[in-house]
Amino acid sequence: MSNSTKINNKINSFNKTITVSGDKSLSIRWVLFSSMANGKSKAYNLLLSEDVLAAINAVKKLGINVKLNKKYCSIFGKGPHGYKYKKDIIINAENSGTLGRLIMGILIDTPYKIKIIGDKSLSKRDFNRIAEPLNKFGAKIKLTKKGLPLTIEGNKNLKPIRYLEQKGSAQCKSSIIFAGLKTEGKTHIKAKISRNHTELLCKHLNLPIKVKKTQNYDLIEVSKAKKIKTLNYKIPSDISSAAFFIVLTSLSDNSKLLIKNVNINPSRIGIITILKKMGVSIKFKKKQKYKGEIVADILVNSSKKLKAINCPSKLNSGAIDEFLIIFLVAAKANGTSYFKNIGELNQKESPRLKWGSKILNKIGIKTITTDNSIKIFGKPNLKINKKIIIKDYLKDHRVFMTSVIAALVFGGSW
Ligand code: S3P
């Protein structure tokens, strides 16, 4: 991302068939699972973003051979206990919370002390939410002010735990699942519902996991994995990347968009449910199963009339990465939209709830924001005629992309 971007052309319509890049959550998980598999795994359409490259560098540091070319990536795993590395290595998770947090669970049995570091934004984020359950297994994790740098020292005699995960954090749940896969005995997690890619991959790989669904929580039981099968995977496209184009189309006149082969895992499509309730026309085409996930083409049309929403909190976890872009739809909707219990947004790459209201205010939309909620007073005829400067995106690509879409649909000089 360049330090300075200028946008000066509102678009009139958007009519296209597109493919967006591979799913980030699945790409990082593929790298991690493959690094522990017994043999060679291959992935097509792996997202080659900084976060995924950081994951590749991390497993290389742990002694795993990775070959990457333009078409695919191969990882030569050495089994669940096959990492080989020297004392005092440092793993750099860069900007990736998913990598930093998931790899902690995998390193729960490390014989040597490992340091995990990250960039400025990641270092400030909460790693205590992971250290706390992992220390209960018997690991020794030391944090810097609840964040990074941290050191992790494993334990040969890990004890399985029972854990109640109440934040709805898939990173927290997944880290504990990885630790459970390394621990003799049965680990039990009662986890508030969140994206379930880790569980689906475990099932696809026939790993010892059981999941029982209740209304608000998943009851997960994991046991030690003796071997992990290799994983050949064609990563489907990321709904979180598709989200920006979905909103661009729905807010532009005379527009129609088809996005091919997107992962529409039910735990990820909160944005679709929310936008449909607001009056956006979205359809899934060619729906099919892929290795436990569900993929489909997504068809979107311009929306004539958008309604405000009082967003039910049960949709929050499935839309957690998409709220900023959903706020733009609320900006153009008729009436006042209300999103509540979304304090977790301020725990992301940047305080996104604060940034969301800042962008809306800059484009002339009134908001009432608390630490946990936002009310957005929509203007159906919103048009921007002035210069908008957003100085610091805090390296958060979702804040950046939301501003780009705002510029393209509402105009102004950004
Ligand atoms: C992710 C989980 C979510 C999400 C992040 C990716 C994952 O974070 O915001 O972008 O791949 O598990 P939390 O677990 O903190 O909610």
C-alpha cells in the first residue's frame, strides 16, 4: 500500500465479472496445517499477502521447506512434532493477528524458548487472551504489557484443559484447538460462535475433533494428533475482499457484478445477511461443497432503496471484518442504523469503530458512537463535493479500502 493515494473520480456504474484473491484465514491455516503434515502439501490460489508471507517465513524458521512459484505453493511437512530449529529463534508475525495467535498454540510443546514479535500495531494488540488458556496447558508464556514481544516455552507434560471462550474469537479458539492437537487427553472448549475453518480443516483431515453445536456456543473436544495428512487445496476467494466490490456495486447506479468462486462458509456471510436486510439484491449461484467449506459465485445488483437496520447482535461474529464497509451502506440508507456489541472492532489492526465513525463524519454523516456501538444517521442522497484528507490509515487495509469505495461511490477529492 503506498503512503499517499489520490482518488478523484466517482464512478458512474460498475458492470463486471471478477475473481478476488484467496481467503486469508484459509491461506494462513493451510500454511500452518501443511507445516505439521506428514509429507508434501500443495495449494493453488494461496493469498500472497504480507500476512501469508509472514506465515510462510515463520514455518521456514521452524525448519520446514517451502517452495513458492507464481502458480502454487508446496510445503514439505515433517509431521506434528517435526519442527527442527535452533535455540533462541525469533518469529515475526508482522501485522498478522491470525498468525501470531494461531502459531502460539502450535508452539505449545516447543523444547526451546521462542520469541514472537510483530509490527507496531500487532504488538499493541491483546495476546493475553491466548496466553491465558495456553498457560493452563502448562506452557510458560511471558508477554510485554499483554502484547508482543512475547516468549513461549513449551512443556513436555502438557495437561488438557476445559476452556470457556466468550469473546467469539476464532483466533483464540483455533489456538486452543492447535494446542489440543498437541496434548494427550481430551481438551474441551466451549466457544462462542465464530468462523470455523480450523474445525472444518481438522474434520477434513480426519483429526480427532468433535463439534457439537448449541444456539450460541460450539462445544469442541480435541485430542492429540499422532499424524496429519497432507492437504492439497485450491483456496477459494475471500468474502472479506469480495465485500468491498459488493458494496461498490450496490451503491453505484445501473451496476451488476458477478464474483466467482467465493467461500460462503455460513460463519463468514454476516455481511450478506445484513445487506439483504437493508435491501441489497444478492444471490448465490453454483453453490457447491469444497473440502468442508461451501463456495459459490455471488451476483449483486445496484440497490434502488436502502433501508436502515437495527443489526441483530447474533450477526456480529459473521461480519466482524466487514463492519466498516457495511457502515457505508448505512450512510446511504433511509433512516438511522444501529450496530451494537461491536467493541471487538476496536481490538483489530486499528481501532476500527473509531475509524468508521471518523470516516463517516468526514463525509458528512452524523454518528453517535460509544466503545461498543454506533448509530449512523443515513442520507439517501449523499454526495461529496469537497476535499477529504485521511492522513493515517494505521496500516489497516480495511480502513483504506473503505475510504476508496466511499470516494468511488460518493465522489469528492480524496
Ligand atoms: C480471523 C479471526 C478474526 C478476524 C481476523 C481473522 C481468523 O479475528 O477478525 O481477520 O482467521 O481466525 P478474532 O479471532 O480476533 O475475532
